Amino acid sequence: MKQSDVEQLKTFKVYYEKVCNEIAKLIIGQKSVIDQVLVCLFSNGHSLIIGVPGLAKTMLVNTIANILNLSFNRIQFTPDLMPSDITGTEVIEEDRTTGKRTFRFVKGPLFANVVLSDEINRAPPKTQSALLQAMQEYRVTYGGETFPLPLPFFVLATQNPIEQEGTYPLPEAQLDRFMFTINIDYPSSKEEIEIVKTTTSAYEAQLEKLIDAKELLSFQKLIRRIPVAEDIIEKTVTLVGLTRPNNTNSPDIVKKYVAWGAGPRASQYLILGAKAWSALDGRYSPNFDDVRYVAHPVLRHRVITNFAAEADGITSDHIIDELLKSY
């Protein structure tokens, strides 16, 4: 690793600590969720966050965008939302001097650095596909013309696990576009007391803007340059291979309860996430513990369980736990 990269990693660690301190002014607890969102952001990936209403998902994303000095848009997905409602549409404009009419593209809410897609499973498949295509290609095509999205571009989509009526669950192939699936749980009793005290008082947090879009893109490129030992990559690929029921080396729990295992994209995201987490921790190269740290958010939506698992109450998280025990 170059000396300039080493110095930049030290700067990166300092910025991470400052960002966490700023987030703590508004968000109480949820340290693991915050770390996973930041790992995903610095890895140039997208996150799907699952949690019941009222757990400050919108506030968390808005706070991070504010601290990092990034543009932010929130899209509330509904069953009648059309693709043009999020990508943008053309309007007719008339030149007052000549009377000539022309079409002009008006950009939709997707044109922001950070996009919160609230309750993505409420949108019809056509609108979901428009969002996921933008996530993959970082551009929007309308009327034969292509419009690049602003970089960095980060989508955090949310799903409500307790309401399934009138929803359109994302197909597994589309879920694979998300780097992480992050589960957000209720705060502890102590944390909830602090939340109530803070949110029912006259307290107003003053957030400091720490990083801009150019610096964030630089940090994302830095993560890619972090070296990884060959044996860590091999061990990670082996772990992902064990999630596949047709693999002769897979444990019995996988062969019994898994319909489809994780693909090569899981191996890529495990290594990339491990790189980002080691950098946030102030280290210059990841070890397998870093792979363990990101294993659940990377694999939980890529390990597809079967009917037997549902009947026995076995989730993908249970299977990942069993696989990691042998490592």
C-alpha cells in the first residue's frame, strides 16, 4: 500500500469517529445499524433496512446525508406510484418570443446523492424495476436520452415487516442488487428513556458538515485499493459456496432448509464490506473477523430458505450462524 493511502486511511478513521459523534447528537443507540449503513455507503453499495415504524430510519438517513453534505430525497412508495414519478418526466415549454414549443426533462426525486425509498414493497413491480435499474446503472433513460445520476449515489430502501397486505415483495433476483439487508430492532429501555427525554424537549441539535461528495468518492476509491490476503478471499468464497444446497460440502442444515444459496456477488460484497469495516476500525487490511462482521447483512437476503425451514421456524440468519460456527 502506498504511503499516501496509509495517510488517507488515518484521515478516514478520524472522519468516521467525527461522523459517529455527530450522528449521536440526534440518533440514540443503534450503533450496529449506523456502522452497517456507513460501511455500505463507503463501499458504494445500497442497503435494504427492515424494521417496524417509528425507529428513526428516515431521521438516520437524513442525518447522515446532512453530516456528509450530500443532497437527500425521500420517496414514499405507494401502489399508484409510476416510474416517471421517481425518475422524472418531460414537460412542454413555450418560448414566449417565438411561440415555439419544446420538451424539457424535469428530474425526479432519484436525482440526489442519498435516496430514502420508504416501503419499497408497496410500489408496483414496474416502479421497483425503475429504481433498481438506476441503482445498478447510475443513470436514468427517458425518451431515448440518458441522464447520469449525481455521484455518489446511495439508495436506502425500507420495508415494514408487519404489513403484507397491498404489497409487492421484491423478487430474489432484485434483492441481490442490495449490498446489505439491515435489521433494525427496538431500542433498549434505557435508550428509549433518552429518546423520549430528547424528543419531547426544546433540544435542537446543531450538526457539523464534515465531508463533501468529492471526499466521499475519494474514500470509496480508497476502500477498493485496500489489499486483501489470498487466503481470506479463498475462505470467503468457500463460505459462500457452503450456502448452496447442491454443494457436496454443504452442511446438512443447508441441504435440508435452503432452496437457493448465495451467488458470486455475495463473495464480492463480503470482501468489499470487510475492507470498509477494517478501514473504519483503523486497520490497513481485513481479516476474517471483518468478513464475519458483514456476513449477516450480506447473506441474509441471498440465502433463500424453503418450505421446510418456514415450517420449522428456521431463518436465513440461523443458517448463517451455523455456517460461521465452523469458521
